Amino acid sequence: MQNVRMILDVDTGIDDSMAILLALKTKHIKVEGITTVFGNTDVAQATRNTLQVIEVSGVPYEVPVAMGADRPLVREWRGPVTHIHGNNGIGNCELPMPKGKPLAESAAEFIVRMVNTHPNELTLVFVGRMTNLAIALAQDPSIASKVKRLVIMGGAVKVPGNVTPVAEANISGDAEAAHRVFESGIPITLVGLDVTMQTIIGETERLQLMASPVPGNEKAAAFIGEAFKFYFEAYEKQNGFYGSPLHDPLAVAVAAFPDLVATEEHYVRIETKGTMSYGATLVDFRRTVPVTNASVALGVDSPRFLDYFINTLKS
Ligand code: RIB
Ligand code: CA
């Protein structure tokens, strides 16, 4: 299996935490760095959460963390999503004070430096707002042709949105940034609500994740169990079922195993002007277009993904 060298961009976040753990524990992924952004929580808290989750994971190598944007490119930030992710972003779980610190360079500077140093080798996985990448592209547009692939958790192409009838949180959280990324020429795989809403876990899987942890994985297993409990309760209040979709972990999984999803080539446009449709990911299904900008995931092998997720997080 080919190694995947990854930069992961997160707004940590309960499902972001699970995505980080999945990436760090997948044998053929090497996480070359994690960049942080505002979103589920503010960027300072997201950075702290990220450092804590890395330390809880027991990953045997150094993972640099670079702090990024604290607000969208042009609009106001709507504030943290405490009703889903808790006051601290990770379901109010108390993790030990992190020993590590973020780098002195910003997330955008880190992305520009790494992509230029390792052209066509790095897979970027973005599971929050696309602000850091839009800033990186403004600093150096040439990185667009040097990224191996960009996997985005975001958007809702054929299904309803989750923050408005038509828009998903990561895209509508900074649609101007998403627009610049989709028009940049970077090869994109879009892992949106079309597929993430088909990857639901519940109490049976949560108990499996916590049961009989292997030596060295006790702290991670306890954190996973507690954070999912908070997330499931939040989903129950909001959506009426005790469980949750695995939005961000699915994007990491697709970077590791692209054949987990069935994709179609489309030109995805981001709505930045509409009052009711701001942040929509629009595809014109009426005709075939000569130029496309994204492989859009529309089907997913959920049982295979869930097996991989559970077995890897338990390792
Ligand atoms: O819409 C789901 C996305 O919004 C996930 O990335 C979640 O962490 C939040 O950022
Ligand atoms: Ca996220």
C-alpha cells in the first residue's frame, strides 16, 4: 500500500479529534503537520485541543502544529458551536495540559513551505473552513499545481445542508475562502454530507471503542468514549437520534483508501452572494461540462469504513 503523506487542517471539534486519531493511527499515513482554524471553537482552543489529542494518541513521531486563521476572509465569524462540541470544543472532556507548542509560523506559511518543499507528494485533508488554504494560495498561487490531492469534508451536493436548507457548515463558515480554493485548480475530492450522513455510529460502536483497550491506548479509548457520549447527546437533542455521523474521519479515510467512495467528476461552484443560498455547493446536473474541478463523492461503502474506523481507533 502506498504511503500517504498528509497535512490535516482542523477546527478541533469532536469529529475533528476522531479524524486526527484516525490519521495518526493509520499505519500507511504519515501526518506531516496539522494546521488549525476557527470553526467549531476559536482557533486558540482548536490548537490546544489538537496538541492534546496528538499527545493522547501515543503517536511515535513528532507532529508539527501550526495555528491559522481566527476568522473568515471577509465576513464575521458566527462564534463557537458549543451546543454540538461543548464549551471547549471536545465535549467538555478534560485532557492533560499539552506539553507541545504550536510552531512560530502560521498555518498558511506552513502549508506554502511544505508544499514547495515536497511538490506532488502531499495530500491535504481539510475538515474545517478553507480559510488557511485560501490565504496560502494568495501567498503563493503556484502551490495549486504542487498539491497531490486535496480532500475536503464539506458541502452538500444532492442532499440538504446542515446549517441552512442548502449549505453545510464548513463551506458556509467561509464561502469566499471555499470559492477561491475551488477555482484554484487544486485536484479536489469532495466528501460532503452526501456521504458523511451515511456513516452513522451509535452506542454499540461507542462501547466497542471503549472496551478492553490495548496497552498504551487506555487514555485515547476513555477520551473517545466520553467525547462521543457528548456528541451523541447533542445529536439526540438536535436531530432526534442517539448517535452521530463521522464527517471528518470519513475525509481522512478517503485520503487513505480512495475506493471507499464512488465519485463523479463535476464542476462545483460555491455560492457567495445569495441571502438564502450562501455557502451552497452547486453542480449543474443538466449537462456534461468539458472542464471539471472536483471528484464528488456520492456513494460510500459504510460497513467497510466503520470496520476500518473502529479497528484503527482501538489499535
Ligand atoms: O458539517 C460538518 C463539519 O462541520 C465537520 O467538519 C464538523 O467538525 C464541523 O466543522
Ligand atoms: Ca471539522
